[in-house]
Amino acid sequence: GIYLQTIYYPYFWAIQNATGNALELEVESETYPVERFGNVPYLDVSGTLDSEKKTASLFVLNRDLEKARSFDIEWHETAPSKVTAFETLTGDDLKASNGFDAPKRVVPHSLTAPKAGARMTIEVPARSYSLIRFDMA
């Protein structure tokens, strides 16, 4: 048999969805102290806009181990007409892995998509890495 390692999903999301041009994002997030690095933001967000496919994708890491985090999006120049995917990897055990005994222990889960528009609020679970894909047509 075979199983997918947990890192497969973020790489797969990037290969399938991080097309076009990188978005210039201004991310503001609460922070927490890390001895070696100073204050580190709870949320780390990157994104792309593909003008040919008329899609945009956001990739969101929530480092908060205890609670979900919300963030606001304000689109400039263009706005999405629809959220076509909202998936996340999360779990209580950050060291959990897939194996022959449990090949689907760590897999993405779909979340309820927010309403698309020029201004949006999105919430991502604690301890999560999420993909949000938009139609820009």
C-alpha cells in the first residue's frame, strides 16, 4: 500500500494553486514572543493572482496553538466573485503523521466558505495551514 505524508498537501496546494503573480500583501497580526526571534505574528499569509485563469489563492498559517484567528481582506483593483475552495490541515497533535496503520490520520478538511466580495472576514482554526481559492471573474 501507499499513503501520503502530511507535507504532501501544502505542496500539492502550492503546485495546483500558486500560479500567476505573487500578491503584495500588507498583513497585520497579533504577535507572541519567541526568545530567538522577538515578536512573531500568529498569522502568516501569502497569495497569488492568476490573471489568465481569473483566480486568486491565499495560503494562511495560523501559529496560535490555542485559538482560531480571524483576519480581514480588502481587495483593491479587483475583487473575487466566489470562494471556490477553503481547506485546512489542523489537529490536536502537531506531531501526528500518516502511516500504513492510519493512512488518513492527517488530511485536509473543507471549511465553510465566506461570502466573496471586496471586503471579507475569514477565520482559520488554531494550529492550521489553510488554502483559500477565489474566482476573480
